[in-house]
Amino acid sequence: MNTVVLVHGWGYDAHLWDAVRPLLDPALPVVTLDFGYFGAVLPAPTFPEETLKKAASGMQRKAPGAQRPRHTIQVGEEASTAQRGDAPAQQLIQRFPSPVLAVGHSLGTLWWLAQSAIPWRRLLSINGFPRFVATGNYAPAVAPRVLSRMKRQFQREPMAVLAEFHARCGGHAPSGSPNLERLAAGLDALGEWDGRAQLAARRSDVVALAGTRDPIVPAEMSTMAFGTVEFIETTGHLLPVTHPEICARWIERLARA
């Protein structure tokens, strides 16, 4: 089985995947990357059996077996934004000698397509996109003026912007202290990174999951960007939180394919 590497989106941290990881086969090696938007990553909480059963929503639990190591790697800005040949990127590559199953949420998908130096075999995009802002040949997408306004507001009132963003996504803010410098760099990345060429070259290796009423990435944008999309009837922008059992099923399916 491939190592699974989970990457969160802007405004979140590695705990975005806390409801997904317990549902995965214990034998599946899983690594979570964290961009440090909210400081050091704390250990994932232990979920009661009742919580796991409810989250699974009928998903068959896996029998106890050999537990593969699962850990989080804190990715510094120099590694998350490095070009593939740079030293920080090479150091990250060395942790993954074989191609991985890449899983990205929102900006995490864009990172895999436009920036990541880690070799991947398949990519599961969840609420994701190959480019965030619209251009003349990429629409409908987020208008550049909308992102520019958000960046200006973030400079003046970062906590208010975060609060509004998390409310629109349909979830709570991470518990750590926000690293405003890294969050600002993430907003820049949303406006600058473009993974359309990589997506075009590897379209058959990419599966996209999206919500029908996502307020951040509308269904029309997902369809335009990926063509074929597995839509889930839901509001919000947080499928790993609201529908962890579906995310886990797709991760296991692709990891074994």
C-alpha cells in the first residue's frame, strides 16, 4: 500500500484530518503535513468508540492489526514554497523514497499540483482546485479583487478575517495561536500558484471530491477545473470534518488501487 500524505488548506492545521485518520486501516501508513499556520501541532485527540461508530455511519470498522507509524511533519515556509530543486524541497523528498498517495484539502490540493516536490502516484482533491483566482481562460473562479480585498483586510484585522473565513467554511478555528506571517504567505500563494499544467498532464491520476454547496469553491468552479467530480450533497467547505467516512473510503480505495 502507498504511504498516504494528508495536506490541509489555508486557515487550518493538521487536526483537520482528526476525524478521518481513525477510520483508516491501521496497516495503512499515514503522514500529515502541517504548514504551521497555527503554531506547533499538538497530539491528535483519542476518539471514543461511540464517536468513531457515529462518524463511520455504517462504514465497516477494520479488525485490529499491525499499526503502521502515523505522524505529523511540520513544514516550514521555506519548504512549502520551495521550488523542486531547492534544498528544503529536497530534504522533504528524502522522507518519501517512493511515490505517495497525495491527499489535499482546498489549498492543499493546489500545493500538490503547483508546488510539492514529493513524488505522488495518485491525488485525491477534497474541496480543492488547481488554481484559486479567475483568469481570462479560467472561469468561473474567485475574482482577483475578492482575494485582494481579503488580503488587505487581513493586514488590518487578521483575527476578524479568520473568524469570518471559518464561519463561511462551516467549522471552528484551530486551537493554536495563528502565525500571521505564514497565513499571509498562504494568501499570497492562493493568488500566485497555478497547477493547471500538472493537472492536465496527470488528469487520469486525479480524483476530485467536492460539496454541492461549497461557499468557498462553488460546484461550478469544481466542474470547470476538474471536469469529472464526485459531488457530495452538503454545505460547507470541510468534507474531512463533515464527511470523514467518505473521505476515508476514497483514501483507502486509491491507496490500494
